[in-house]
Amino acid sequence: MLRDSLSILVVDDMKFSCEFIRRALKKEGYTSIDVVNNPPEALIRLKEQPVDVVLADWIMPEMDGLELAERIRQLDEELHHYSGIILLIAKDDIDSIRTAFEEGVDDYIVKPPNQVELAARIYSSGRVASMQNSLLQTTQTLRRLFERECKVDNITGLGRLEDTDKRLDSLLQQTFSRGGGATCTVILKITDIEKLSKQYGQLVYEELLSSVANRIRHQVRPIDLVGHIAQNEFLIAMYSSDDTRCRNFKRILQDLNHRSYKTTDGFLKIHCAMAIAVTKKENDNIDVKQLISNIHKNLYKSIEIGYEEVAT
């Protein structure tokens, strides 16, 4: 990736800081650099033209960097895009950094930024964004092919229960035929979707379902299975050569529960519960219906132990 091919948006209410960053990046070979002095204008620009990397100050009067990051992630979902987000922070504070990463921030730089470090971190974030956007484009292409070949749910664009069962069975059979590895199967339940539907109506209900589906797609690979198997339930399944990929599901659950969803009635939050089953070659006596039944039993456990834990 060439540096002059990266598009960068700098967001800072201090004009001298913006100018310093612009000059530093130009000296390092970056040419596509846009600057705005407030977050609302940044969001307007990003809606018109997404960029590879957003570099924003944490402390700004109208909207801080964390809220801006959350709004950018919501905008990314609408546009099927991924923006690398880097925050400029006043000090290297571990608690603040942890909070930033939970809100979807990719990286941070302590002010005042060193020119070489700034350029390197911009490049790293841009490279990740480029790979993510390539995956999103592939997913969109596969989704269009999938929609032509089978019946899908009109709201989420995902396969319904019957199609998801068939694809999960095929994935399990591949796992049983391999020498090792495992299929991680998850059922995700939106526990308060009926309540929200009654409160806000059918349109908001459909917007929330669609947003959850898009957010899940952003978190998994194009080859992974995602289905909408019931009114408030999604199934995710992925093969891994070891069990490490299964650990990603807690991150997915936290992302679904922590970040708000944009609807016609404003920004809303939902509560999701998740249960997982790991199927290996030695479990070849289990079928899809039994597997899904076992996972459903563990969903109640997930709800009991809290929305931040994945029941197994």
C-alpha cells in the first residue's frame, strides 16, 4: 500500500494542531489529507465520502473523540465500510485506553505526536482498514450470490432456519472428515427485541434486526455462516483449525451490547445473550437439530450469568 493512496481525515478543534499534523503527514509522503475543526462536520464529510483513517482529538467541546468513534462505527455499518480510528490523547492512561478500544477505536497517540510515529500508526491503521474493506466487498459479493441461490430473510438478508440448518450440517460434515479442528456454533438471542418493537413499532424493529445482522457480518469472515433462524435469534458458525477463534465470540457479544444502534427514533441499545458449542471430529454422532437444542439450553444459562458472558 502506497502512502499517497491513503485518505485521511483529521478532526481537532485546535486549528494549529490540525496544521501541524497536516504538515507532518505531508513530509512523510501522505497527500490525501482533509481537516475539519468539529465532529458534526466530520460526520457529514464521512457520510459523503468515507476515508481510510480518521485521526481525532479525544477532548473536543461539541462531541468528544469516544462519541465520535461510536458515531463513525454506526456510519460504517450503514455504508458497509470500515474506517481506521486513531485518537489523540493527553496522557498514556490505561483505563482511558481500555475504554477507547471497547468503543471501537483502533489505536491512540499521546500528544504531542512524534512525526515518525504518527506516520507509522496512520499507515498501520490504513492497512487494517484496507483489508477490512476488501473483506466487506467480498462479503457483499457473496451475499448477492447467496441471495440469488436461496431464500433469505427480507429484513436481514440472511438465510432462514431451513437454509441455515443445511449449511450448518455441511460445515459439521466437513469438520468430521478433517483430521483436526473444530466448528464453533453460536446462537445469539436479542432478549428485549419484542419489548422494543412494542415501544417503537415495526420500522424500528426491522432497523435493529438489520443493524445487528450488519454488525455481525463486520465481525466474521465471508466464509463463516450467519443465519437469522428466529424472530430474535441469529446463528453463527465458523470452522477453525484450533479453538482460538471461538474466543472471538465474547468480543462480538460485547460489541453488540455496548454500542448503540441508529434508528428513526434515535440511538437505542439492545441486550443480547449468547451460547456456544464446539464440535470436533469425536462428536460425529451429533446432528444439527440436537446441536441447536443443546445450545438453546445454554442460552438460559447465558441470560442468568449476565449479558457479558458467553455460555458454553
